[in-house]
Amino acid sequence: MRLILTTAANEEPVTLNDARTHLRISDDDRTEDALILGIISAARIEAERTLGRPLVSQSWTAKMDGFPDSDEIELPLPPLVSVTTVKYVDPDGELQTFSSAYYTVDTSGVCGRIYLNYGYSWPDIRLEPNAVRIEFVAGYGDASAVPEDVRAWMLLRIGDRYEHREGIVVGTIASSLPELGGMLLGDRVGF
């Protein structure tokens, strides 16, 4: 299964004002806002990669070379919000939409899934790469729905990246907090 981000989230789980407050930057000083916005984005990307899930809802397309032999398709990137369409290339080479009356979407588990309704089977397809295309939405919802411990972890990463802009700090004794970040995110990894 290949995944393609089709519509990115339009907001970050941590706002510029949240980050500025965490960094103790005065309201008068706006000189580094662009830098802070970039660090916020980098922290979100790192959290999403660590968790294996989008934070704010995003639209994705999953492409497969064929339907599975079983009666269900497990979609990555939890939490699954909805399945928009299931499309396939028929034996004549035409792109068709598989009727949603033939399948049920289950969003209750860790990973969402699509399973065939009783008495139905997957349609015949043309044997070609990416013959099956599933469009779906995944994420927690809007930015306010992102779990607070994930937001707190992001603020820690933002503070660390803002304070230590270089890869090496010379002449100080310091310790980083990656273990703390792992503890905050640890209960969600592998969902």
C-alpha cells in the first residue's frame, strides 16, 4: 500500500502564541515568528512520524495493486475519521467507484478498516499498478482535539529546537529530554 497526502491539515496543534508563551518571548518582539512557525511545523512532523498517525485531520489516498484475498482492508494512519471513496480500474481500464452500499467502514479500532458486507465480493480489476485507490480522512479532528500530552511534547521540542539551533553545544554540561518525549508519546506508538 502506498500513501499519498492529498489535503494537508490547515492548522498546527500548537499555535504561534502557544509557542511564544512557552518560549517566554515578549509580545513586542516579532522578529523570530517565521523561525518559530518553522519549528512548530518540524515538531508536528516529528510527532506524526513517531506516532505513525496524523494529528490534525488530513485527506489521504491509499493505492494498492489489487484488492486483498480477505474481506477487509486495514487502513494505516489512525485514527480513521472516514472513507470518502473506494475506486478501482475495471478490466476494461475504466476507473470505477465501488458502491459504499457494498462495504462498511469501521473506525472503532486502533486502525480503521473497510470490510465487505455479507454477500458481496471485491470487483474484478485490471492487473496494473495502483488499480485500487481509497480516499480517506485520518487524524484527531481540529487542532483542539489533539491530545494534550502530544501538544506538551511538541512544546518541549519547540523549546529545545529554539534554544539549541545548532547540532552541537560546546562548553556546557547539559542533558536533553528525549526520554521524556518518548514517555509522553509512548502509549500511542504502535496503535
